[in-house]
Amino acid sequence: MPPTDTSAHATPGRVAGIDFGTVRIGIALSDSRRTLASPFENYTRRSPQADGAYLARLARKEQVSLFVVGLPVRQDGQESKKSLEVRRFGQWLKETTGVPVEYFDERFTSREAQQILGAAALSKQRRKERLDMLAAQILLTAYLEAPGRNSASAPLDD
């Protein structure tokens, strides 16, 4: 009998991709089989309490069993001050929702989203409205397709 995988990968439920921002959070969701990622929405941040209530409700309503938070890293793969801010957010998200959090390299997701939206026949306002959730979808798609899926999920050393 093979060993049982107790990681978040084995837990049934959807994965939510998070494109962290201090003003807006882009959100994408996987299907229940974790094969497709779709943009869900952009959430405009309000306060820690309102944000926590919204994200906990999202996790329950959409049956999210894992959050994948985009981790900004430099071109050379090193983490930055923004990476620390994202890791603090991820820890808060886990504590607030009770849902495991993994981090995934988000290099180029916003740039790719901008290129896709730039090619679409959308107004500047419509492109702006879609940017963060499209970046979250690109991040989540890359995560779902990545072998091993853990490339940036290790905790920071103290």
C-alpha cells in the first residue's frame, strides 16, 4: 500500500491563486480537479477585519483547500522586501482562514497579463479592472502545471 500524502495537494477542494497587492488582491480559482484556473475577481482591500471575513467566506463558499500566493522575487531568484511583505500576508491568510498557504514564483505574471490585455480590444479602464485577477490566473495556471509544485513554498529562515 503506498504512503498516504497528507499535504495540501492531497486535500480535496479547489486552489485559489492570490496576486497580492496593498490596494487590490487578484483572485483566481481552480476547478475541483485542479486542472484549470479561471479568473475569479479583484478584491479591493478595506481593513484587516473586512479582508479576513471576505477571504474566509471565499474559502468556505468556493471550497478552497489551498491558497497559492504569488511570491515576488528578483531576476536572480533572490527575495526582496516585497517578498517579506507577501510572506507576512500569507501567514496572516493562513491564520485567518485556517487554509494552508503555499508561495509560488510570480515573476512576469503581471507583465504577461498586461501583454494579453494590451492585445485585447478593451478600454484602459477595462484592462485595469481585469489585470490583477488575470495575473492571479496566470500564476495559478503555472502552479497547477508545475512539477512538484513546491518551488517557492519553503518558509523563511529566522
